[in-house]
Amino acid sequence: MESVKPAAKMNEKVLCHKCRGAINKRMITALGKTWHPEHFNCRHCDTPIDDAAFNIQGGEPVCSACFMRLYTHNCAGCKQPILERTVVAMGENWHEECFCCDGACKKPLASQPFFEREGKPYCKQDFETLFATKCARCEKPITDKAVVAMDNKWHRDCFRCTRCSNPISTTSFTIIADKPICPGCL
């Protein structure tokens, strides 16, 4: 609460924000308004607000119980009420510290791009490691265009001629003993 003060001087008429009656004795000043102390109540349940710290909704005081019930969301991660900054992602509300990569790194994702798979968030690196197609030669994730050949996918630089080791960049090549051979090595 901002303050409890004696009422204004005799010539100044101060009105209670709730009952609109004149305040002649003590008053509470908060949110740019004045109240009789007995009228400084929660806008929802009418419980007196006695704490110096209180919640505000629509410019009116709200008790902690009503605030928790009506204005907070539970975190999708820890299931506890969110009382501070909220991350809204994947149709859910999260504490900043609970919105983390579900992969090996467990890094916070609140301020960076993420990938979603089966309702779980992942950083780019863990998503690629876990879910991206792997190259038939180096077995690393393929994150760009792939060469599709011989019933496999390959990085462009990994699809190489078995004889000269140069990347095969043409659409024609020969397969000998299940190995690709470029036109120049035939």
C-alpha cells in the first residue's frame, strides 16, 4: 500500500473510491485513489487487503488468493504457478527456467529459436543430433540439401567416387560392388 494518512484538511473533500463517501479520518492512498481503510478490499472477493504488497488488475487491488486463482497459469514444466515472466511456447505457459531443451544439453530456450518434436522443445544442435537424417558416409546429421542415391542420403561433399575420391556432382554415375563411381573413372 502506498500510505495510510489522516484525512485531508477541513476545506478539502476527499472521497472514498469504493463508497464515494467523504473520508474524514484515516484513509488509504494507493493506485492514485483514496479509500476508507475498511474499503480497501480485493476487487473479486472483497477481502480486506492488509499487506503493503498487493496485486493489481484493471487498476484495482486483488488479494493474493484471487490473483493466484484468476490471473496465473501453471508451468507446463514444473506444474507450479507462474508469478513472474511467462514464456508462452508450444501452446503452453512456462517459467523461463523450466523452458529448456529436452535433449542432452538441457540449455534454457526462452530467448532463442527452438525445434519441437512430440510436444518437447529442443535446441538446434540436439534436435539435429537426435532427429535429423544421418549421412550414409560420415553419419553426421544432414541439415541442408542432401544427395539421395543408392537408397541412402548423403551430404553433397560426402557422396564421392570410390576410385578418385572426388564428389560426384553429376546426376549420372555407375554403381560397382555397391560403390559409386563417377563418369570420369569408368
